[in-house]
Amino acid sequence: MQDIKALCDQVRQTAYDIHAYLGYGHLEKVYENALFHRLQKLGLRVEQQHPIRVFDEDGTPIGDYVSDLVVEHVLLIELKAAKNLAPEHDAQILGYLKAVRFEHGMLINFGSNKFEIRKFIRTENQPQNTQNKNQATKDAK
């Protein structure tokens, strides 16, 4: 497995390239398929629509969550095709990270003419959005 920062940079650039090529207006599934395909072409291990076990606070399995993409078994990717990312999208990925006990996640929105991507790190004590929301554009690549 490669360094998480390098992995996130690779995913960010690949997603940006997809947005530049396809533009906006497609269904979320089109972008999911494109990102899955291109990351696999780069030699990364990518799982699409992969069920992940959800745990309660005491470690008891309580169900499954189906992720958009998981890269290299360490990076959870949630995709959107929305006009804008909203606070509920942040809350959604943070909830997923906590429930499935992943540390790193990315939220990527392909549904706007302005590319939006946010990186999240969840530690045991507190989740973090590693990018300023105003800078989560193509300039953040």
C-alpha cells in the first residue's frame, strides 16, 4: 500500500481528469464507473459497491453499508452528482467513516461545473475535514 497522501493525490487528480473530460450532468453511476475504471488502470486495488460491515460502539456488527468505492482497503470514497455539496454530505461520509471504522475518506462531487472534492480524516476522538470548504475546488488538486 502506498502512502495515504500520495494515494489521495492520485485519486484527486484522476477524479479531476474525469470531471474535465466528462463535464457535469451525468448520473452519479457514470462517474463511479469512470473513477473505478481509471483507478484500476493505474494499478490500484479498487472495490466498487462493496459491502462493508458496520459496527456499534462496543464492536458488535449491526449491519452492512455499501460503499461507492474503496481504494487499497484504506480509502473510502463517496461520490455525488449534486448541484453543490451540502453539510449533510459531510455528515454522511463522517458517519460512514465512524460506523465502518475507516480513518480516511474522500467526498467527490461531479454534479457542478466547479469540481468539488473534500478529504476527511477520522481519528478516534474527532473527525477532520482536511480542506477549507472554500478551497475544495479544482485548485485543491
